[in-house]
Amino acid sequence: MVGAVVPSVDDEASPHVDTGTQPTPLARPRGLRSARTALWTPWRMAVGAGRAAGDRLGRMAALFERRPYEEGEIEVEGLRLHYERHGAGPRVLVFLHGLLLDTQLNRRLAADLAERGIHVLLLDLPGHGRSDKPRHASVHRMDSYARYVVALLDELDIDQAVVGGVSLGANVSLQVAVQAPERVRGLLVEMPVLEWAVPGAAVVFLPLLLGVHYAAPVVRAVAGIARRLPRTRIAALDSVVTMLGLEPEEAAAVLHGMLVGPITPTYEDRQAITAPALVIGHRVDFIHPFTDAYHLTRQLPDARLLEARSILELRVAPDRLTAEIAAFLDDVWRETPGDRRRRSGAIPA
């Protein structure tokens, strides 16, 4: 039987011959498809743009850290030292700031970890933040700073803690692990400054030291302006403003201390550190070269390397790194001393 010819609703389409018994469904008009596409595509683009804008606004809003924390002071060797306490409980992390910065730099990280059950202590080292600022270099040696960290643990009756920090704080945490290994449950080392950093550090810090000596009036004027600036409520940015508010003699003492004391533990001392460590480095900073982070991971007996996308990732878009840090801390606090000795080979498996 010859099928009936069904005319198309689309003038441009060729006729369709149906040889079956079922009626052929009419084709969707192309003009209708085009109209729907013309309406749907801008809507989809608008929704996508709205979501992207919402994500950007959310990231910007997260920079304004407002979660509650406690503040305290201890006195060590006649110096008043300021600290912040985020969260509570036996799983303690002491995390230290970078050179000339203060606790504000790490406040968002501390709040994020506190929400995950970690008790975080942020300490202003002497010469920094709201701690006393002695103007003699011996206080500002790395090994002196390490003693103040141990004193904080003593004052708060904390037997063990994970100790870490960024840049200056990373090096101090390594010194703590050498001076008081029994107090260090683990190490969280972000952007350590080791042998490969020497050329870059010299390029930056020597002119800075000369500047605070020989351009003290200019530095003092800048400090006066910085102390009058209103706080932005972006903690990391406020930490930079606080740094700019240092008197030239205060900044010079800190920089002198870096030069007269040990910058980092010796190679042999690093190899003797048995605490598990998470080392964070990135590739776009000649003061904190990735090579230093890589070699430190190879030198420490029990260390893992985590690569950050930039120097700002942990301060601006921290979710990925914070999740890795929290997982590391969970592992460290889940482990027993026997597990650690077994893993290091001190006792047979």
C-alpha cells in the first residue's frame, strides 16, 4: 500500500512519506526552536553570571572576619606577650605569623579550624602586633622566639601541640621542634625560609634594614599615618597596616635579631625531627622558593608537601588548603605515640 504524503509544517522541509500504519508526529517548527533558544540562552547566561557574582561576593564577604575569639596575655622574661584563642579542647595548634606581621594574618584560618574542632592559639611574638617591642636584637633571635612559644604552652598547661606558622613563624616552629621535641605533636610549616631563600631575602631585607636606619624620619612619618588609619575589618590587610605602624627602632631590632641568630635549624637537626609535618609551598615567590619547601620535606623523616597556587591562597581563597590542613591535624591527633615510633622505625611493626 502506498503511504499517504503528509505535508510538512516547515516550508523548507522536504515531504515525508509514511509507509507504516502509525501517523507520523509533526516535526517541531524550526522557528519555534530558534525562538526558544533565543529566550533560553540569555536566561542561562544571566543565571551563570549571577552565580559567579554571588560567589565573588561570598568570597569578598568572607574576608571580613567576625567570628568570636578570646584574647589573653602572658609574661615571659619580663615581656608581655599577646595571644588569641580560637575554639577549645585538647587538640591544640599554635600558629605563628610572618616577619613584622601579627596574629591578624592568620585569624581566618584559626576561625575555620576552630569550627572543625581544633583549638587554635595565635601568638604575637615580641616586636610584633600587641606584644611588647623591645629594641635590642637578642630578644628577636629565632631560638629566642622558640622559647616564648614553649612558655605559652607552659602558661596554658598544654603538654603537647601541633606547632606551625608562615615564613618567620615556619622557621620558629622548626626551632621549637629542635628545642622541645616532646612538646611538638606535629608541624605545620608554610613557606619556610631556608638556604635557597638567602639571595632573595638579602635583596629584600638588607635595603629594608638600611632604610629603617638611614631613613628613620620617613619611616616614622609613615608609621604615624598608618596608626591613624581606620581598620578595614579584613584581618590580613589590617596586619599589614599594623606592620606599617611600627616605629623604625622597633622594626630595626626585629631585623637585627634575624641576622645575629640562627635562621633555621641545621641539616642534622632537621633530620632528627620525628614529628609528622605538613609543608606548604608555592612557586611564585623568590623569598620563599618552592625549592626550600621541597627540600625540607625530603629532610624531615615524616613530612608531606602540599603545593599552594599562590602566596595568597590560604588568606583569600583558603577552602582547599584548609581542608588539607584539617585532615592532617585529624591524623596527627588520632595517632598514638606508639604509632609514631612504629612508623619511624623506632620499634618493630
